[in-house]
Amino acid sequence: ELERVANSYCSEGNLEHAFILYTKFVTLFVEKLPRHPSYNESTKEEKAKRKAKLKEVFGKAEAVKKKLTEKFAKEYDAWVAVEEKRKSVERERQMREEEDERVRLLKEREEKERQRLEEEERRQREEAEREEKRRREQEENIAPIEPIATLPPSYTEATASPGLIVGELGP
């Protein structure tokens, strides 16, 4: 029965299950059957028949094993290729992220430097404005020079006449 089901699995292409059943069949005939109490009571013909059947099933198990090994090797190779591609894509993504982060940090530093320079320029303008304001206030606080003596109104008239010497008071 094990052999019949294993053959059925094999013809359907279900090699994994077929191999498992062929292996169970071989295990039963090699390990379990010889320990059975009535095994020694078998005739030589029955033993030879079982041995021939065991060789046949063992050969089938070996053939299925070879096919499975090839199948698994191809699947593994395909998996390795996919995994290498995935790792490559992951490395590229990580490199892009690192580059994006580097650019972001650079822009952030540039923005901070721009803000620092603007702040410095603003402080310098404010300082210049304060200096200008102090200078104007000082100019405004300086009292105008008052004349020492007040000139009489006739002085203006006298300056209009020829021959008048400065410092002379009028008539």
C-alpha cells in the first residue's frame, strides 16, 4: 500500500510526499520487519521476493531523491538570486537615505548659518542705528554758541555804509 500511494504521488509530481513514503517503506523492510517474530519463519522465496521489492523501492527512492535535490538546488539558486537583488535594492535604498540625510543636514547647517549671518547683520544695523542716534542726540545736546555781545540794530545798518570798521558802533 505504501508503495502504491508513493507511486501515485510520484506520478502527480508530489515528489516530497513520494520520497517520504518510499523512505518509510524502506525503513519498515530494513529495520522493523527483520525484528518481527515470524520473519524467520518466512521461506527463502518470500525473503528473496521482499529483497527484490526492497531494491526496487530503494531505487525509486534514490531517483526521487536525485530529482528533489536538483529541484531544491534550483529553488535555492533562485532564492539566492532574489535575496541578492533584495539586498542590493536595500543597500541602494539605504545609500539614498544616507545621502538624503546628509543633504538635509547640510541644508540645515546652511540655513542656520544664513540665520546667524542675518542676525549678525541685524545686530550691526541696530548698533549703527544706536550710534547714529547717540551722535544726533549729542549734536542736539550741544548748546548753540551764544554771541558774546548783542549788537545793536544799527550795526546792521552800519555794515551797509562804506568805511565802517568792524567793531565800531554806529553814530
